[in-house]
Amino acid sequence: MTGNTEPSGNPTGPTPPPLAEPSAWHDLELTVNGEVVRTPVESRLLLSDLLRHRLGLTGTHVGCEQGSCGACTVLIDGAAARSCTTFAVQCHGREITTVEALAAGGELNPAQQAFHDEHAMQCGFCTSGFVVSLTELAEREAAVTEDEMLDQLGGHFCRCTGYLGIRRAARSVLGLKHPESAEGHTAEGRTGSGECSGGTDDVVDQGVSQLRSEGGPWIGRRLPRREDDRLLRGHGRYVDDLDVPGTLEVAFVRSAQAHARLHRVDVTAARSYPGVVAVYTAFDLADRLEPLINTEELRVPPGLRQALDPVVKIQPMAPLATDEVNYVGQPIVMIVAETRYLAEDAAAAVEIGYESLPAVIDPIAAMAPDAPRVLLTAEDNIGLRVRAHTGDAAAAIAQAPVVITETFASQRYLPAPIETRGILAQVGPYRRELQVWSNTQTPHRVRDHIAEALGLSPDDVTVTPVDVGGGFGQKGILIVEELLIPFAARDLERPVRWIADRNENLVADTHAREQRHEITVAADTEGRLLAVTDTIVVNLGCRNLVGLVVPYNSVAHLTGGYRVPNLDIEAIGVLTNTTYTTPYRGAGRPEAVFAMERAMDRLASRLGLEPAEIRRRNLLRPDDFPYRSGLLDRRGLPQELDTGDYPEMLRRATASINLPLLRERQIMLREQGRYLGIGFAFYTEMSGLGPFESAHVGVQNSGRIRVSTGAPSQGQGHATSFAQIAADALGVDVEDIDVVGGDTVRLPYGIGTIASRALVTAGNAVHRAATAVRAKIIGNAAAVLGVPADEVQFTGGELKAGDRILTLRELVLLRALTPGGGEGNSLSELSYFRPPNYATSSGLHAAVLEVDPVTGKVTFVDYVVVHEAGRVVNPLIADGQILGGTAQGLGGALYEHMRYDAAGQPITSTFMDYLLPTIESVPDIRLDEIVCPTPTNELGVKGLGEGGAVGPPAAVANAVEDALTPFGVVVRGCPLTPDAIRTLLRDAARTPAPATN
């Protein structure tokens, strides 16, 4: 990733290495999927690259280059092996089996079928590795135990599913029974559902069964995902799978220092390396490529600007560093070569001279007036400041009988999708337009930014949808590499591709979460909240890339569904010499909920109340809706929560875990030296972010329906759920509908899949467009058949008028042949949905766990999520989103931490040291739901993609503190690793605990 460097003040630097000699070549013979392959290979060629780029077997994926993630797993002589750490020459004379060969005779093999049946996949990028490993287990002669299954599949990472479906699939294939947990819970997934008991009268009197069936036969079904089959067969098409002839590959030379002046960038040797086509430095880009500014995110809504007068400073990001670097991983040189191997050879020859500057890593230290500047040209290290308030918090606190003040922190961690960021661009052969394939969450934004940076019209840039291996917010924010690749493609007039390696993803792509909260909560003697103040310090990293988005999300979601009459919340965004932070699943909500829910437990402790009871006393009631908090939302309009029944969610959670019995058991276990803890976390999620989303629905010449939306999928199942919506609106079978997400050809404008918005915005746009197309179909049929429109029946994809029947394909043909039939009333519709308000989802997590005070180990006993997200289009997909988000939240609670040393060097830069949850570590998660449809859109739907990730850090922290109450432990941050818990116990032993009731 980084080139050779010379120490500060060294005028000459080390001697450049000689030109790379071609590595030794070998004549390789091996059998791949039953066919003999003979080919010359370099000794350094990895088996994964042979399979993917030489043989076109792209179902084998690469996610880490170190054998940690398991996505590259193949069978070598029948045994599961990592192809990304195996040299091709090591396989001479051996037999290789990839995922493409598993479906013998066209039928999915048992592992593949189980993954489909158990909804054990979402984005599909990691799936091939799992099914290959599971196939090997299933083919063993001896019976496989639960522990053996978990041990083998524990070497695979999945960021989407939460592993529960994978465990079910594996047990199904291997004939294993579900082992009961310590408390006898055997259910994984949904335990029940119920109706909303309050709110707006016209939407809350409908039970779940009615909501699941009204409006047509498709919405509400647990319909298996239509996109799974091709992904299970290894037929996905991710960016690195695309075979565009003549494609060049890119490697970057990145900063090895957190803060330094650049006084020498020597690329002379690199330019003469074999296979190198171009080498670019900042000098080569001068006046040719504009700096990056994420204009959509940095825009301050007029309402917020007028009412709050926030300070939002913009720091444009140069595509390649010029005279200063501000974080480790900042790109300095771009090398374009015939292969990635050759590009990295040349990168090693680049000479960089640094003059080291003081690096500021701690945001609190960075706020000091005399702190070194993170950016030499900046007046200070403050990137933004915003304060929101309602009532008189200071007066309420001064008069309150109970006041607590605490400091809580959320650590830095990051999305880490198994498919890293990637982009491929080429100049079209005819119109000379720029064609781009990107695994972005926001294709229209990528198109517009590329056009602006290169001085093109958006009409001359096309971003084509591809399969995306998870995004989680990281791929929703543009970074400079996504401008550099299209630039190089135009400059060289050849296709150019860049796929980030795992080190680049962890070190140089977006980070998230790091916040510090100084929170004060005031209450009366009964525990009812009177006031909350909070000063939030947000580590922005080296630049403020997204404006108020994350900090103000924390402000607006801090008190969630609690009634708090007096609020005073300030967020301060601080620059540091670390990688920039941007939204990650939840985008400011997990951090705010951690602070507020920890404060609620501290308040309960002060008053001697059951933590569930103090929440019950403060949650909004059903008849409070619609409820205005007194703050402004992200749009700058009065924040209004639309529907919900928060007390019912709490009741369901406490009943599900049997809270009274658990409290009795807790006392009994403590007498035995065992420490059981129960923790709750409640959150709200203002979903359905505007300003709009687009959809185009049209009848194709074949009679099939094509649905295009501005919202691409990264595993959310859009090809299924949007088809369900369109099928109901049109009156056709869901199998007659094709869905394309992120379509910049048919849709001139779009936003994308971020912020739990796709179902609300794109879903309603699809519904409106499909409804209009149905009317057009009937109108056209009436004209063709010569009957009034009200005599035409359209059901099941057939049009009937009397004894005459037309298919859609026949209608398209007859319409063209009928005089006047093809004029003025096309069988398509473009629709834009503009949400009038947010649709507020909510959730309550209950964690039950045991802590070993000797080892610090946390063992889950039970985990329950009660969620509410309006009308559910596909419960199977909805459950998967909640479970996957919860697993990511548990990663933040227990494992994940992007750490830097004092000099700004990342020290968790691979999957060997940046820990992720695995199939062994995620507990069984039981789901429950209530349904409170929103009046803010015709479908009554709310977003839920982020919600699962919001609650776990707070719920787990509360449970750990509850378990360790006898020791006086106070949890103020995560991750709660065994070492962190033992440190908490040691610190508590040295510090007398404050008096509690």
C-alpha cells in the first residue's frame, strides 16, 4: 500500500530497487471442476487469481488476501482450502472444485438448497465459501458434530446475515439438532407478532394477519428471494467479476505517516517497470481533476441554518496528496498497469520523502487552542458545531431532586463489507461516453460527481448496476479513488479497474462511530425525566466529508422515544490525523443510544429502580402520537414521530425473557459465584430519508414487466420486495417482473440505498408507477379491443373482455399494429416519491448474559429484539435485516475496534487483528414485532435496515454492568472484550463504589 520512504531530512533516500524481474514460470496441469487445465503460470500467481481471471470461475471471491474471511474457499482434492493463500503451482496434479461445480445436473446441491431455504444469505459475496465448506463437511464419512461444524464455518465471515440462517442451513444439511441454550431457549428468529395499540386511528386498528394479506396476494408473504439461485451457483456479477477486454489494474501508493509534508515524490523508477502504462501524481492531475466535495451531504437545510446557525466547515479532498498528508493511507501516487501484480511491483519502487509533523489523534486534545493543526491551512481543528435545545434545561437541572452526570464513549469501528470498494470505467466505443461499473450504494450521485470532477455532462456518464457485496453506509459515500479511476480510463482510453485490498479497506476507506458524550440527566424522585443535556464530541478524522449528517443524527435521536420536556444538546465535530469518519449502519444513532440508555441505567441505579421500570415510566404512550419533540429533524423541520406503541414493545421484551424469574435466578446465581446480567436498550429510527426516490415501471416487448429504481441492492432483497409491491399494484405474478436497481439510464435522477430509505421511498415510487401502468394497460386494452375500459378485467397478467383474452405480450404487439394505438399512452410510467415526513421505526433489545469475573468472558443466555417497522412487505427479508444488523451491533459491543497508536499508525489493519463476529460468537436471537403502519406513505411502510445495529452496544453494556453490580463496575465504553472487563474489575476494586439505593 505504501511506497519506499526516506526519513525526514534525508536528501537522497535509499537506493531504488532494481527493475522487477519476472518471477519464474511453470507449466501447470491440474483438474478444475472435472476438466484438465494446462497453462503456464508465474510462481507467484495465486490460485484464486488463476480461477477468477484466467479461467473465468468468478464464483470464488476474495475478501481479505490472508485466508481469514473464507470467501475464497474451494475444494483441493476434496478438502476445503483457501485459494487466496495458495499458489497455483502448489496445485500441480491436483483436483480443484469450485462453487460452480456443486449444482450437478442443474439442481442445487444440499448445501446450496439449504442456504436458499433458510434465508442464509443476503449480498451473496461470502456465500460461495460457506457452501463449499459445508459441502465438504456433508461429504465426510464420519458424522459431524455441532462443534466441528462451528469450528469449520467459524473460519468464514458474513457481515449481512447475522449467521442464524447459516447455522440453520448447516444443521439441516448435517442432520444436527439445535442445542438448547442455558435457559432452554431453542427458537432462532421470529417468536410472534402483534398489532399496534395506539396512534393514528386509521392505521392502528388492523391486526398483523390483516396487514399481511390486504391489498393483494404478494405484500406480506415470506417469499423466498428471487436473486438467490444465481448467487448460490456462483453466477453473481460483482465489479471484480466483470471481464472487459484490455482492462488495466490500479495500485495506490499511500501515506505511511499520519501527518507530514511531502518534499519528494519520485516515480521515475516506477514508470519504467514492466507492464506499467501510467503513473500519476498530484502534479499530473493539476487542473485536470477537481477535488472531492460530497455536496449533497455537506448541504445544510435552510431550516437548520436559520434556527440553529450551525458551523459547518468544508475541507475539499485532493484526489492525490499534494504537499501535505493528513492520515495514514492517504493516496499519493496512482499506478496503472496491465495487472495488479505489476502495479504493486511498481508501487514498491516509488520513493517518498516526508517531513514529519505532529499528529493529533485524540479529539479532546485536538480541541485545545494550542493543539497542532490537523490541516496546516486550517484556523483550528473544529470541523463543525451545532446546538439544539427546547425548554430550559439549565433551570430544570438546577431544581431537579435527582441529577446524574456521566461520560460515555463509542469506539471507532467500521463497516468492513466482505466485498471491498471497487470501480471499473471505460470510454464507450461509439458515443465516447464514460461507462462506469461501481459497487456504490448511490449510483446517481457517483455519476454526477464523476461528471462534475471531469468537466462532463451527466448525460455522458453512465453508472451501470452490478451485484454489491454489502455496503452498510461505507459505499454510500464517495471517496477520491472513485474519481481517479474514471479519470485514468478517459486519459488512457482503456478500461481501468481498482479493487481495494483488505488493508486499504480497513485503513484508507471510511471509518465510523467514534464519539464521546458528557451527558447529564435530571429526574424527579419517581424517575420521570425532567431534562437532558449532552455535549457530543465527534471524531471526524482528517476531514469533514459529510457535514452534519452523523453529528445531527446523534442530536436528533438522543432521547428517542422518551418524553423529555427540556433538552440542550451540542455536537462538536473535531478533526484528527486519522481516516475520515462517515455514516455506518445507524449513522449516529448507536452512539446516541449508547449514551442515553447507559444514562437510563445509571439513573435507575441511583433511584433503586428496575431498569425496565424506569423506561416504562418515561416512554411515550400510544396516544401521544404524532409526537413533536421540540427539536428539528435533519430536514430542518419540526421533529415528529408518527406512530408506535413503545410500552407494548417493552412489555413484550420483559415477558419474553421472563424478567421476574431472571431476577430471582440472578440472586441465586450470585450466591454460587456466578454473575447474570440483564440489559435493555430502546431506540427510534427516523427512516425514509428524502428528498425523493425514483422508479420506472414498463411493459417490455416480451410482455414482462421491468421495474427500475434509483435504489440498488447490497443484499436487501430489492429484486423480491419491489417485485411484490409492483405485482400487487399491477395484478401480475411476481415471477413476471424484473427489477433493476440504480438504473442511471432509464432514471435521470435518483438518490440510492442509504439511511433505511429504500423501501419507503423507492417502494412507494414503484407502487405509484405500477398503479399508473395498470391503468394504462387497461386503457390500451380497451382501445385495442374496442370496448369501454370498465369492461376490461386484468388479473394474473391476462386481460379479459367478454370472451376475448389478451396477454401483455399480445397487447404490446396489437397496440403497435392498431392505428393510433401506440400514440400518447405508453405502457410505462416514471414516478418520483417525495416523503412528507420521516417514518419512525423503533426497537427494543433485551440482552441476558453471564460474565465470568476471572476470565472476563461474556456468555449469552438469551437475546430478544422487539421491533416495529410499519407494514412489512416481506417478513423473511425483514427478519434478515434485523438479525444482520444486530450481529453487527454485537460486533461493536464485544469485538470491533479500529485502533491507532500515539503516532497515528493503525494497529488493527487486517482481519487477523480487527476482530469480527463469527458463527460461533453470535447468539441465538429471538425476534418479536408489533405493526404500526405509518400515515406518511400509501404503503404504510417504514425502514428497518439500520435498526438492528443500534441497540446491541447499549443493551450488552447495560447487561454487563448489571451482572457485575456486586463489584461496583460502571461500563462507559465498548468493546467489552475479556481484557476490557478484567480492567473494569481491577479499576472498580481500587475505587470505592458510590452509594446507591
